[in-house]
Amino acid sequence: MPSHRTSKNAEPEQDTSAGGPADLEWFAKPDSPEGGKGLRFSCTMCGNCCTGPTGYVLVNDDECSGMARKLGMTMEAFLAEHTHMMPLGRSLNERKTKHGYDCVFLDRQKIPGKAVCGLYEARPRQCKTWPWWSSVIATRDDYDQAQKKCPGLGKGTLVPVSEIRIQRKIIEI
């Protein structure tokens, strides 16, 4: 499962303009887990999407500004303390833990046995759109692989196909 890392090899988005069954994404087809109505997801606060091998959470200036404001910091201080430049752009910092490389804002102390985002309301698009990234839902196999690491996939609230498509378009991962 891609954790909070951006994939360089995300598959292109499905073209559903023709509207026929062959053009539908696997999760919109009648033989999908929810009969073509969407997919289920409910965050369990496990933190698996916010940790793992080293990677990156790409952030733009608007997102950094919102996070800085939430922390009561200047933009300059926020950028210096919590981000670094990567070949694809600015990324949030990580810290090495026994779980892997945690996002610098992942808090494993606040709720015992859970992992929560310290900036949940101001989190970046990459985080807000999990698990509806193209790299996670491009194929049934991709989804099944992600489901092995994310206990919230396939459980909880049914997210309609239309909402999954909207979320997938927000950021390409």
C-alpha cells in the first residue's frame, strides 16, 4: 500500500465518457464489492497511511499557510521547521519511529493505541483524499494490496462512485 507517499507511476484516469459498462472503473461495475455503488471506507486511526518507508507529502503554499496558521507560526518558520524540498516539490518532514517514517504531524500519544493527525483540520490535499488516490484504486489488485495495510478499506461508510471520482481528481498520486 502506498502510505503517505506520492507515486511516480500512478496510472492514467479511466475515461468514462462513452458511458458503457466496459468504460467503467472496476469499482463502478456491478461485480465490484458494493455492486457498482462505490467503496466503503472508515478511518480506524491506525496511522498506516501516515507512516512507512521514506516518502513524501507534497504541499503547496496555500496548504503550508493553513498549517502555519493552525500552529500559530509564520509561514517562513513553518517552512523552515516542518518542510523540505524534494525533486517534485515541497514536502512535509518525517521522523523515524518504530513504525517507520511517520509524518511529522502524526501524534501517537494523544489517544492511546491510535494515531491521529495533529493538524487534521488543516491537513494537505494528499491526506484529505486518502484512499481515493489513482494509485490505490486504479485496479482491483491495487485496491486489494492497499486493503492489506489499511484496516478501514472495505468497511464503514459507503462512498458513492461520484464522490470517489471527485476525490481522485483533486490530486494525482
